[in-house]
Amino acid sequence: MDKVAILIDGGFYRRMAQKIWGDKTPEKRANELIDYCQRHLKHKGQERDKLYRIFYYDCPPMSKKVFHPLHNNTIDFEKTDLFSWMTQFLEELKGKRKVALRCGSLADSHACYIFKVRCC
């Protein structure tokens, strides 16, 4: 029996899980992630590999205020539903056994809206 490490791109996983399985609470999404990884260790109902660790890579949500030029107002990302959901989700993962959370950092100083110019 081999030991297996599973590496997860957090942003990609969250988008695909929401698309496939719909909206869930942070606790249910974290449990779903663990179950999904466990299923990868089985082959025809038999456990063939042993889980070493799940490495979950993501960034904490942005907490900056950014001016939206089209709506002519400032958006406080710290007060959004996504911010609170992500914060709770990362806390849930921290408490899971065999999960190593690896958080990067966003370049908050460069956060802004950029308009693309399209040619006809």
C-alpha cells in the first residue's frame, strides 16, 4: 500500500464543485472535499492507497475596498458574502485531519477594475 499526497488548486476546485454540486455551506463543502479525495484512493471498492496528506492551495479572500467606475461606488470586499463564506471554509479546512492548508497572498495593492478595449 502506497502513501499518496493530493494537491488541490483551491480556486479551481471551488468553482467546479459549485458548478457540479451546487451551493453548499462551508462545512458541507469542506466535508465534500475530504470525501472526494477519499474516493480517489479506492479502486473497485477496495482501498488501494493510504492518504498521506491533502495539500489545499488557495488565497484568503481580499478584504480591500475598490472603486467601481461603472457603478460609481466603492465596493468593500470584506462585507461580501463570498468573503465570509471563504473565511469560514478555510477555517473548516484548518480543523480537518490530514489537510495542510497552504495560503498564498493576493496583490491587494494592484486591485482595480480594468476595461478591455475591443476593436470592431
